[in-house]
Amino acid sequence: MSRPFTRTLTFQSNDLGKEATIMLALINGDLQGLYEDFFPIVWKVSTFGKTGAYRAQATYTNQLAFSKAQVVNGNVISAGTCVKINDGEKTTLTRTNDVYHFSSAQAGTSGVLQAVNKTGAVQDLAVGFLNKGDLMPTPALYFNEVGDESSVKAQFTPILRVYVTSDYQETAILRGAIDTPAIWMQDLAALSENTTWNLKRDAATGHYTIVQA
């Protein structure tokens, strides 16, 4: 496993000039199979008012986990069970007497996380991250209808993108690229443990930017 780290980001605005909703998602756009074999999941949605001060926080820990995802109306509502996993490890999901179980992570292929479905039926799986104190991970990538005896592989880099859009809700599965371009993108591993970012709006153009406070 890479060196453990936690990143807490604070987004804030003051007299923004127009109400705006930002959506956060961990999307590495360079991955082959994105929006085909696997799909990003909305992490955070926060609304900042037209006047006055607003703030929102998001915390990421690089302890990853596979989970058996439960999906309702296009949203990952919860995880049935999960297992911690790190880069270069693999796990197997099985079912005994209707109880699902991930095996302990074992050495696998360098550079990827892998999960094998051996439950006898199609399953929905997700990769997410476990913050301190959480029993179940925050989902970040979704794999739907993984066949029995099939496996999924994920290359997970915590590239955070921020969009100004009110079209999505938290835990929604992103089936395709966002229509609006991201206003901010960072590799969380490259940031300090705690950072603060100002959301600003150019009154002349209507464009939004995020700059470090």
C-alpha cells in the first residue's frame, strides 16, 4: 500500500453573486473503459448562496475497499458488505446460505485492484474509500452486472473534479461524461492534508473558478 494519507478540503464562498451548486466526483478521464465498463459515482453536492458566506467540506482517505453495491433508481444507496484492498491486491466475492462474503485481500496484479465474482449470479460491485470510523466505504467507481466467474480490475487514482451543476445528487451513478466542463481538477495525493479553496464567479462572464485561499 502507498503511504496512508487523509485529505480534507474546504470549499467556501462569500457574496458569490449568484446561487451555485457544485458537484464533486473522483474521475480519472484517462482510464480505458470509463462510462463503458465502469462508472464514476457522485461524491458530494453542495449549494452556495448568492449573498453571504458559505462553506462545504469533503474528506478523503486513501484506504480503498471493494463493496457489493446496492442500487436504486440509479443511485448507490448502500453496501451489503465490503473488504479493504490496496494497490496490487485482489479479493473474491462468494455467497453461502444467502450471506455474501469478500475474501481477505491477497497479492494480485501490480497497479490494479481486482475483485472476482464467484457467487453463482450476476452482481453489482463498487470501489470506494474508507474514512476513519466508517464501517462501509464511500463509493467512487461502480461496476454493474459483473458475471459469475468474472472479475473486474480498477486502476484508482484520486483525481477530484468539481463541476458547477445541479443536475446530479450524491451517490448518483454517472453513466456518461458531464455536459459542463470541470472548473477545477486536482490529484488529491499531491495536496496537503488540509486545504481551503475559494469559489468565485466573474460577474462579467458568469464563469466560475476555484482558487486556493
